[in-house]
Amino acid sequence: MDNCIFCKIANKQIPSTIVYENDRVMAFKDINPVAPVHILIIPKTHIASVNDLDRDNVGVLVDIHLAAKEIAARLGIAEKGFRLINNCGPDAGQTVFHLHYHLIGGTCLGPKII
Ligand code: 5GP
Ligand code: ZN
């Protein structure tokens, strides 16, 4: 999609530090990390948010979760734990409207919101 920064990252028009990639998903380091490990996992096709998931495209969530598992294992944080977070819409603070999951870990993450 034109003017979507994460589509441009998926197409490699904008550089990123890629940590995982297959035909359907890409994972790269967040430009403004909030923890020692802060990876963004995205579908390569443009889906704006969870609100835009449907039966035809929801399969990519399987790929995103398997990517999260693989990345956490590779980075050595699988056993200690991590958070996989999605912000959907303005009230949740979503700033980039291309579906993404934050994989955060590498330290004790502190109090849970929920
Ligand atoms: P959101 O607030 O939408 O849940 O998360 C968007 C995330 O994208 C933020 O954590 C922000 O730091 C990250 N981000 C925004 N622009 C870029 C970029 O150009 N490159 C990378 N690697 N991360 C970005
Ligand atoms: Zn996009």
C-alpha cells in the first residue's frame, strides 16, 4: 500500500534490521526499543489492524505466532519469557496502521496492565 511505512519495510524500500522472514511475515528491530529485545512482527501484505482481519487473511496470525516463538528461542528468551503485544486503534495508541505485534523481552518487564 502506498504511503505505508511497514509496507515499504516489507518491500525493502526502507531499510530495517531484519531478524526473521518468510513468504508471509517479516520481523525487524523496533527503531525505538523499550526493552533489550523489541522486535516488530508484520504480515507482508497490508492489513491495517486487528479490525481488518477476516476469515481469508487471519491465517497470518499463525505465522506471526510461529515467528514469535522462533525468534524468542533464537534470542534465548523463550524460557524466561516475553510479551507479544498488539495495539489496535487510537485508544490503544496504535501509531502505524499496518498490523504488527511487538515482541518484547530480555529483561523483567515489570507490572502487567492486564
Ligand atoms: P504502535 O505504536 O503502532 O503499536 O507501534 C509502532 C512501532 O513502530 C513503534 O514502536 C515505533 O517505534 C516503530 N516504528 C515506527 N517507524 C519505524 C521505522 O521506520 N522503523 C522501525 N524499525 N520501527 C518503526
Ligand atoms: Zn502496509
